[in-house]
Amino acid sequence: MAPRHLPVGSFVRIDKHDLQSILDSLSQRGYRTIGPRLRDDAMVYDELTRVSDLPIGYIDEQDGGRYRVVSDPQQRWFGYVVGPHSLKNFVFPPHETLLRSHRDADGLWSTQTELPETRPVAVLGVRSCDLRALRVQDRVFLEGPYVDVHYQSRREPLFLVAVNCARAAATCFCHSMKTGPAVRGGHDLALTEFVDHFVIEVGSDTGGEVVTETNWTPCTIEEVQAANDVPQRLSSAMQLRDKTLPASSAGDVEVDHPNGRYLDIRGIRELLLDNLEHARWQAVGKRCLSCANCTMVCPTCFCSSVEEVASLTQDNVERKRSWASCFTAEHSYMNSGTVRKTTASRYRQWLTHKLATWHDQFGQSGCVGCGRCITWCPVGIDLTVEVAALRGDKS
Amino acid sequence: MMSAAMDHRASSPWTVHWANISKMAAEVPGVTTYELTFGDPLIAREYQFSPGQFNMLYLPGVGESAISISSDPAEPEKLEHTVRVAGNVTRAMSRLHVGDQIGIRGPYGSAWPMRSCREHDVVIACGGIGLAPLRPAIHHIIHHRDDYGRVYLLYGARTAKDLLYTEQYDAWRNAGIEVEVTVDIGDAEYRGHIGVVPILFYRLRLKPERTRVLTCGPEVMMRFVIFEALARKIKRDHIHVSMERNMSCAVGLCGHCQLGPTFVCKDGPVFTYQALEPYLNLENF
């Protein structure tokens, strides 16, 4: 019997405004629909029920310590790239209750695990780097000897509508990390934007069911090819950008110049771990404010702290988990003192974990090349520059 | 061990099991041993641990603290933790009474290599509260005394009044463990050795190829124990250290206890020196 919905791997075309029916279909299926919204001069993820609320006609300019929203002469729907939020905000939220304890009238304690609300989330506009970052977090929270059931309960029903990037910010280096720009797996649907239409690749059965309910037409081979070409041309342009830095054209594809990023990942684990006492750590430690912004915006950073929140009578106590950062003194605090006392040692911890020891722990890099840590660093510290400095001078 | 066979993946790692304090014994100033008995008879029956493992002890409204298990693994129903008052949780524990409740998650972490220590001479070198996580290993060795060669306990504390479990040393000696004790600061009544723990190595005639070292104590003490062991040509992977870091979740999810490529909570706390060598002497690492 033929499937009642579009099978995984099929490509269809919808008119741009029919994206609304996909949102509607997701809402009807009980999803809380999330998408990019323009808030406080930045593209953030927030509730999105009408496609007209997308930041249509805006793009972002990003550089070290710099983020600006500007108008897009091409009036694209998804011309911007990644903002300060990522999928982490929805599967591993900044604050959540893990456990509740109650002391009864006899003074006896009992506890129950607090699981999050069950309403599943659908996110529209997810980029390849963020899909890969989600896989990195899956490895941490789901695939070790212990499963984080709070993460799991949000992660499993997550519905993801990805977008193939057609444009890279100056801070993007997914091409170096081999995490983009083309969407390759982990999505329910993947959109490629054109002037009047989207090409949609079906990535899951649920995705197929959702698209089947919209006003779709089959893609011609040419349309599929054109969709594949969009991220492919961007990828080529990003690679060309590496060769033509700092300031020349990268063909006809729009790649922000002149500060495009590139990270040479050859032997990077050994490069970092063999240089733990390099003078560069002290130099970057002098610039770093230890503000933790990089760890907050990083889509893979998973550190957290748990605190006790008690009622006035102390009879009801919640254990609340919040994002934590290796840039704080309390992160490595023991009663015998703080292990990492200096900013330089905290930056070294963060970068060596992200790019080197993550491989030991999880068999992959902790960096997906999204560039958020560069953009949102108040002083514009750039990990690609720091790694290049270690590579250039191993004294 | 039962604990290893349990399916950790089936339930929330944050699940707390409630226990009551069945005994409290003041050890030395600021240190108390708590015997805990699980309220749930099923947990009480199934709970097992290996020497060197730890539990997360929980007081609602105060928090959790990683505390090593200090009792005999052959008698898991008499689950003991020897706790030094050091922070909020341990201070609040010191104000509890027999019958009060404590939440437990565990056991967690790696164990002393009791199996690979068989047919070896074993040097147990520890300082201060660092004897507590090694006492289960001492119990284990005594239960299986013929499996091990010569066994030395080198133990030191700040003063004679800070030496833990002194009433048990004779029993340990009678069971075939050579106990050498030292203190940093002597007093008028103290007649024993004065000096730091690593110096006690000079009293031993070790056969390096058949010796294993188990050490737990302040990091600086362990570094010098390692120095003495290496000076005696003991292999790097025959030196086992129990590390302390900020273990908060105990299951490798919170990130606080990282030490280089390891999570001390789940990859440790017991490591071979070989595994930690690149990182142990780095300042602020």
C-alpha cells in the first residue's frame, strides 16, 4: 500500500505564503510553534504563529563583539543567520525544576521528579549548525551511562523545520567544522528559499504528514537541483573566502567581508593539549572579561548548577537547575578553594574543552562553527584567532 | 557489582532515596561518621557499592554533597559516611540527630582496583579525611587477606587528635596490615612519627614490579606520594589516585568536575596516575 503521506527524501514546492499552513498544521497537531522573531534588535527564537511575524526583509551583520540588524534589499524571509538563541533554549532551558521534595505533618520527606510540560515544540528556521549542535547535546544528555530525562522529554517530540543557509555572516565557519551550511539530517523538514517559493525536503514521516496537508506540488529535477545548489554555492563561496581573505569578492554569492572566519581543525586536539602553558592563554586572559556570554550563547555548552528553592516553612523544596559557566569562580569551587582562579585558566578550560577534550569525552568536537561566541563576546575575542595564534607560535 | 548492573538509563539520575541516620559517631574534632539506613526495604536489600565510590547526600533546602563511602562493602546495610564539616551541607549534617532523614543518590564513580591489586603488595597512602574512602578497601583486603601480598597503610594527619579510626588500627594490624602513622605537629603525649606521609615510604622495602599504590588526600600530598612511588620505579598505571573536584550532579552532566578529558564524578574519582599525569601538575587547570 502506498504511504498516505509524502515519503522521507521527497522534494516538494510550496508557494511562500503556504508556509503558514505548515505552521497551522503543527499548531493543530498540538505543537507550540517557535520561530525567529525580531526582538530587542536581534533575531531570537520565540512564539511564532503567523509567518507575517517572521523578520522578513531583515538580515544580520555580525562580527567580533558586534551584531546589527539591517534591512535586506532582497526582502528574504530567512536572509539572516543565527542569533543569540539556539535549540538549546528549548531542550535544555536556562532554568528548570528537576525535583520537588515535601515534608509531611509527621516531618517525613518525600520527593518526586518534576518532568516538564508535555506540549511538544516545533521550531521553524533552524540552521544546519544548530541541528549539529543538537546532535552534540544528544550525545551528552542521552547517550552516556545516565540519561537526562528532562532533556529527553523535550527532545523526543521536537519537530524541526530547518532552513538551508544562502548567506553566511562574517562569524560563520560551519564550512571549517563540516557542520554546514547544507542541512544534512536531523530535520523533519528542510526549506530552501527562493523568490516566490520554498523547496521542501521531507526529513521524517511526521514531516511528510505535515507537508502532505499543505498546497504542495512535486518538484522538477531542476528545482531540486536549484535547492541543492543554494547551500552548495554558499559553501564554495565560504571556502573561496578563506583563500581570498581579507578583502576581495567571493563570486556572486553574498559572503560578509572582510572578516570571514576559518578554523584549521587538523590535529586540533593535540595542538591545544600540547600547548596548555602557552603564553597566549595569559594574553587572552587579559582581554577576557570572564562574563560567560560565550557559554550562554554556545549551542553545545551544557554546564549547569542546581540550587535549592525552599518555601518559607522549608516544607516544600525545589531543586532548580540553571545554566552555569566555566568562566565563573564557583564553577570549579571546592571547599578547599577554587581550582581555576584566573580568567586565563577559565578561557583555557573552555577552549580546550570545546575543541580538544570534547573529542575524548564524546567522540566529536564541541564546536559547530556557528560563530555565536565571537559575535556575543563584548570584547570580540575570536576563538579562530586564538587557535591560529597557538598554531602559529608553539613556543 | 549490583550497582554496575543496574540500568541507570531507566530513571532520572536526580532521583533521591531517603535514609535515616541509624548511628552517629563523633570521630575527631569536626568529623562524624553517619550510618544510614534506607527507608525503602527494596533499596536497602539491593544497595551495593565498591570501595572508593561515593554517594551524593542531600538535605532539602541546603543542598547535596559528594561524600565517599567509608564502611565495609561486604556489609552494605551498614552504610557509613565519615564526614568532615567543610561547607553548608556538611555543617547542616553535623546538626542532625539519630533518626533524621538524609537523601541519597548513588553509589557513583570508579572504584579502587581491588581485583588487579591481587597478588600484589599494596601501599595505601592517605592523609586526613582521605582515609575514609580507603577504609572500604582495607575491609576488602582483610576479608580476602590471602589474595594480597604485603599491605601497608601509611596515614598522616595534622595532629594526633586528627587521626581517624585510631581504635581500629590494632585490629587492622592483627589482620596483617602494616600500619604506619605520622602527624605534622606533635605534642607532649604523642610518641609516634612526625612528618608528612610521603616520608613514610622510606621505611618500606618495596618490590616495584609487584607493588600498587592507592592514595587519597590533599592534592599536594598525593603529588609527593606519586613522586616517592615513581622514585621507587613503581609503574605509572600501578599508582591509583582518588581526586576531588566540584562534583555536583555525579553523573557527568553538569560539567563542574572536569579535569582535562575526564569527568571526575563518572570517570573517577579513582584514576591511574598515568591517566592524569599531563594535568596533575598544571596550575589552575
